[in-house]
Amino acid sequence: MPSRWKDLLPGLLLLAMVAVLFAVTLQFDTVPAAFAQGMQSSAMPQLILLLIAALALVMIYQGHAQGEEEKPTMSWRFWATSALLLSAVFLFERLGITLTTALTCFAIPLLWGERRITRVAIYSIATPVCIYLLFTHVLQLRLPQGVLSPWLS
Amino acid sequence: MEPILTGLSILADPIAIAVILLGTIIGVLVGALPGLSSSMAVALLLPFTIYLEPIPAISMLAALYCAGTFGGSITAILINAPGAPPAAATAFDGYPMAQNGEAGRALGMAAVSSVIGGILSLIVMVLAAPALARIAHSFGPPEYFALAIFGLSMLASISGKSPVKNLIGGALGLLIATVGVDLTTGVERFTFGIPQLYEGISFIPILIGLFAVAELLSQADVVDRAMDRITLKAIKLPSRDDFKKVWKTILRSSGIGTFIGILPAEGSTMASMIGYNEARRWSRNGDKFGTGEIEGIAGPEAANNAATGGSMVPTLALGIPGSATAAVILGGLQIHGIRPGSYLFENQPELLYSIFAAMLVANLVFLVFGLVGARLFSRISLIPRTFLWPTVFALCVVGAYGVNQSLVDVTIMLIAGFIGFWLKRYGFGAAPIIMGVVLGSLVENSLAQSLIIFDQDASRFLERPIALGFFLLAFLSIFAKPLSNGLKGLKRRRAVNGGHS
Amino acid sequence: MRLPMKHGYIIASVTTAILSVSASTLAADFPSEPIEIAVHTSPGGGTDTTARMVALTTKEQLDSNVFVQNRKGGGGSVAMSYLSEQSADGYTVMAVTPTHLFTMMRGNAPLSIDDIQGVARATDDPIIVMVRGDSDYQTLDQLVEAGQQGTIKWGGTQVGGVDHIAAMSFADAADMTVSYVPFDSGAEFAAALSRGDIDAAGLNISETRDQIDAGEFRPLAVMADERMGALPDVPTLAENGMDVSFSTVRGYVVLKDTPSDRLKILEEAMLDGMASDRYQEYLQGIGLDESSIAGAETWDQQLHRMYEAGEKTMTELDLMQ
């Protein structure tokens, strides 16, 4: 990537997103003209998408001949945390919210360099339990418990 | 005067005072948990209020609502996780302040400006509620469209970042708001066959994702700060000089909040955004906003609490809720056999004044709570981040799930978090996105409604004086600065020419 | 208070069912577990609030807990797929509104009208043809005439919803031209009507009782078979020769295969609960009266009738996909 084009990457990503979503708007159902009353359902999304495309081009143009500014580093810790959060998405359904948050509460501190493992273990059990008690028993809000549902009501 | 006194007499009823206090405390606590919004708390408490008399019951919910709006700012400041949508604008400068070790100063300012905003608006309500109800009633689709355009006119300047990026962020927000079934055609848009997207994307998961989850991802790479250095400073409250600096901002935002709040839309969120933007526009340190400027807390906080009182007006007088929480309170009225509508003011004016009295008490209680608590809560910013952020994440998951009790919302929250992180990295702020989401459906629906009402003749917007006024404000908001710069330039040139002659 | 989650009990009940198939159908041990009412909206709306009131008052009639669970999405399709996955044991009740029927008609639901069985109706709020009190349209005929010569701007909720289908059915039957203005809620188009932004609207009495009493709104006709107790002087559309009957109804259903003795127990508990002062007061608060309440037979018939009428209009209007 030429470093003299600032904001080239986000600009291109935005343009790609606009292209994909614009194609999606062409698939929207149309309603009989009698109900559309001047505006079809795709009109506003298409207008917004074209606006984003135009603004993205302006942004790319403005970034011309400017160096990319210094960005904070992204170490393996960031990627590992991201991967952890993404895998949590798939675990919520199966393991339930309480068990999955116990896992994230255990893994994130270790990942971030916490070395007092007993402390982390106690913490990772206490936090989800407190949340569970607060939400399910005080606020009467049932959380999906996945595999634990026979035991946690 | 008599109904006002009858209404205020609620303050002599020990049971009523007790439930109002209870409502206030629950409100602050619930508002302070990320994602657990006051609307959810009111909804969950609703069935229990049935055991109370109608007036104490509604007063309790109103107090909870007021306190919840304030409580939302606590987490916004401490962990960049607005507990409620109206607190989003507070996070812009509040969280940077907490990171600079000034959590106590930020929390104290939030408490004081909230209370001043809240009380000023309540005074206006008590004096002029029926007149304000008439104003709210006169707002039809064309007026809303003009108001939304005014809101959008602030997008370019809402954060100190590049105007183009702000506009892109705003447009992305508008795009998010188009997801779901279109009101005017009944057609599904961008739902990708997921039934949970049919009613649109909820605001709360987006909010939590953009703020809290994005911050969690940034925190993954932060090196631990030296804790001892900021410990003492963190619990310090705002000084007298701070208040000297912000009193104008507080007054201005209270006015904005009171007015925007009576309009039956997502009033408090819009009010706090406008309050923030105006604070920035009028401040001498405008370009430092977003880095921890104390006026950036006073602006939105005074506005959103002023709007909270205001939003009860359309809720009671028109049956059109001023916010998500007000919508639930509307349900509460009906449980107790009270029909909202313009005749409520004539038939049961004392109810209205009792609600205002309850909100007044709530404001005074959370002033104490807020100032005493500020020292306590500010210590949260001292918890090691290795333990703080996993806890925030766990609360966010439950908060996102709770709104609609749907795991799809949890996924939306995480996606919003990743997108928010990347956008922040490339210099896009969260403020315009939030503004776009708030205004999105308002813009589209009010335009479509207006055009049908006007027989597709857009020039008939000019027949509506209020709409015209907002269009003018929007025009000024965009062009005032270039124009005044141009005028100054002209004057200078004239002065130079004058000197020659 | 402890409200155990259903899944645990499903496992438990499956085990008991295996051990004693005959015993599980005995009415005597129903309900021995908490009963869930699945609601298709977020907490706080009219349907949710009504369901919570019904849960609260029904609970008092039974030994078991009755709780509301919000299962929002897809115009009721999330709640309907949830119901379809449960066993027909009467422990899962679903709140039904016209929205569910339209979702079924469009084929977006895993259930059809023949898979459900009505238990009880909680609110029945017929749609009323309403104009402003100072409007030129004194009678229904005048409105219809104006609509045949010109266009009537008509307010309602979302396109494709009950208000829209009702307005279009009426326009179709009366041969008028209607320009439909959709709003987010009834209160919003009531305000639009009183401002004069729209000419007429299909409103419920629950939203407009005070305005009617004060003469601010004028009801022209009721979209029901019989006149309303609260508006004895307002004719029905049926009297005017139009077979158009639409109502904002909220009621409860279970799966069709639910044992009839359990259905009976549920129906009685709900009806007794709704007869309580607390529920009656709530009905009054939303502007309705006890005629809203109906048992399984009436409610089930009404569901089928509304379904057939809606299907007819949607086909004629080309709204089916």
C-alpha cells in the first residue's frame, strides 16, 4: 500500500461495502405503486449509500500526498483478545451466558499478563455468579444458560 | 395553583416519599450498570407497582427514570460504557477525564449539572406544562423532518475530527437505522433472513459495542499505568473555578434540554448530543473537546436531565412517549387505570404535579448520592484493567442480551465493537454514528409522511412556520461560521480601504 | 421469588412422561410447573403490559407461577417458532395479535392458523372510522362520497399491519381512494388527525375515548359486527353493507394438540383472572370494558375469521409474496 495515500484503506473498504449493500438494495421487494406513494423502500438506503461513496472518494482525495499517521501498535494480545471474543459468540448459545462469561473472565486477565492465577480463578467464578444472582434472582431476567440450564434456573 | 399544591402534597406522604427514594436509588444503580437501561428497569418493576396507589406508583417510576438517566453517566465516565443512550455524549469527554485521573472531577460535574438541568426544567414544567403540551402537539411530520435536518446539520462539526469522516460516520448511522421493515412500504430491508432484525437493530447493543467493546479491544494493548500517581487526584471533586467556567454551558444546555425534551421523539439522547455540540461551539476550548474538557460533561448532562422532565409532557398529554422509558411509564399509567391524553391535564392535573414533585425529590437525592458516591465510584477507575475490563465485558453481554432477550443482540454488540475499534483507529468518532442512528428513522419516516400529507409537493414545507424555523437553524448551523468569517474578512478589507481614503 | 427456567423442566417432564404416560395427561397434576406466556414485543408495549397483567391475575388462580418471556422478532415469527418447538403440554402459551396472523399469511411463520388453539381473549378493540369533530364529514356516506370523488388521507400504523389491511379493505368495499399515511403509534396519528394533517383514521376507542366525549373526534362507523357498548349510536360497517370487521385484539393460544382438559384449566384460570378487579381496572385504564374478554370458543372463531378476511384482502391487494 502506498504510504502517501492516507485513509486509502478505509476509503476502499467503504466503497466495497457500498457496492455490496447497493447490490442488496436491488433485491428489495417492490410494492405496488399505489402503496409506495412516491418513495420505494430502496430509495433512502440507496441515497445514503451513494452519499457514503461520494464522501469516501472525498476522503481518499483529501488524504492524497499525506503520510499515514502513526497508529497505536497492535500486538498479539489484541489479536488473541479479538479471537477470544469472536469464539465467545459461538459459545453463548451452547454453553450459556454464565459459563461463557466465566471463561472470558478467566482467559482475558491471563492473556493480558495477569500472573496471580488463584486470584484470577476466584474472580472468574465470582463475577458470573454475582451477575447471575443479580439478573436472574433480583431483576427476574432469565439468561440463556445453555448446558447449565438444568441446574441454573 | 391549587392542583400544584395538591400535587406537591405527595411530599407529605411517607409511603410516597419512601417509594420515591427507593426508585431513585434503584435508578442510579441500574443506570450505572452498562446496558441495563432505565427503560428495562421500569419495565421489570412495573408489575410490582400494582400494589401501590396510582400516584405513588407513577411517581416512583418517574423518579427511577430521572435517576437512571443520571446513573447512565457514571459508567460512561468511568469505563466508556454509557448506561443509557442519553449518556453517550457524556462519554466523549468524561472517559478521557477518567483516564487522565480526573474521574472524581468528572463525576462531580456530571452530578451537579444534571441536577441543575433537571431542576430548571422542572420549574419550567410546573409553570407552563399545559402550554408546552400545546407546543408538543403542534409538531407533525413536517416539523419533525425539519428538526431531524437540524440535527443532521450538526454532524460535520460534532467531533473535532475531520468533517468528512464525521459525515461518513453519520451516514453509517443512518444506514444502520434503515435495517428492518420499512414503515411506509412494509418491505424488509437488510434483514438477510434473520427474523430478529425484522423490527430493526436496537440502539443499546450498538451503543455498548461502539463504546465499551471497542474500548476493551484498545485496552488489550495498553501498558498498565502507574496507579499510585493518580490515586489521590482521582477522587478529587470539581473546584469552584470549574463551576465558574461551565455555568453558561449548564444554563444553555438546560434550555436546549427542556425544549427538545418536550418533543415526542428520542428526546433526551438528541438533547444531550445538541447540548454537547453547542457547548463545543461556544467554548473557548472547542478544539480540545474529546480529550477531557469539563464543559463537555456539563453540556450533555444538563441537557439530558432537563429533557427527562420534559419528556413526561408528551407522554402524559399526548400518549406519545418522549423516550423508551417514558413508553414503559405509559404502560404503568394504564395499569393503574389512568388514560393519558390531552384531557388528563384537565381532569387530573394533580397527577402531573405529583410526578414533577417526585422528579424534584429524585434530583435532590441523586445530587447527594452523586457527590458522595463520586468519591466512591471514582475508585473504580483505579481497578487494574486486567480485572476491570473482563467484568465490563460480562456486564455488556448481559446488558445487550437483556433489551430484547436475544442472543442476536449480543452478536450485534460484538460486531459493533470490532467496527467501532477499526473506525476509531482510522479517526472516525462514535458521536456522528450515534447521532445518525438516533435520527435515522425520524428523517426517513417524517419525510415520507410529510410528502403524503403534502400530496408529494415539497414546497408546502414552507407553509409550516416551525419547520421553516428549524430549516433556518440548520442553515445557520452549517453556514454561520463561514459567513461570519467572510464578514470579518469583508470588514477588515473595508477598514483597510477606509484607511486609504 | 424463584422463577425456574423452562428447559430444565422439559427434561424433567420428558423423564416423568416416559415413566408414566397416562399420569401426565391427568388434569389433576396440571399445572405442576410454571407456565410461560411468550410475547413477541419488547417489555413495555401494550401487548407486553397486557400479558403481564394476565400473568399476574392468572397466577392467583393457579398453584403454579405464570411468567412472561419476551421473544421479539420477525413480526411474531420468533415467538411462533419457539412455540412450535415446544411440546403440546399447555405449559407454553403464546400471546397472539393480528400481526401474527399476517406473518402466517405471508408464509413467514413455522406455524399455520390450524396449528394453534385459542385459549382466551384479553382485549378486543374494534377499529373505528374517525374524523375530526369539526370535519365536513357528518356521516359515513359523506366520507365515502368524498373518497369516491377525491382522495382521503388516512392515518394508521405500519404498512402491512392490521390498520393498513383494515383501511384498504374498507376502501375496497366502499370503492374509495385512500392515501395511507403510516405512523409509529396510534397516539401519533390521533394527534395528526386532531392537527388536521390527515382527513380520517382508523382509531381504537382506547386511544380516543376522551376526545370523542369532548367532541374533538367524531366516530363515523365501527369495523365490527355489532355496535359497541360504549358507542351505541355509531353504526357498524356491516349495517352499511360492508363486510369489514377488524379489531386490535390480544389473546392467548396454545398448540392445537394440547389435551383438552388442560386447555379447559388454562381457559378457566385466565377468565377468572381477567374477571378480577385488578384486571378490570386495567381494562378501564386502556379504555375498554369487560366485553373484551372472551373464552376459547369465541376467540378461536374470531382468529379464524380475521385470518380469512385478511387473506382475502391481502390477495386482492397483491400484498402476498
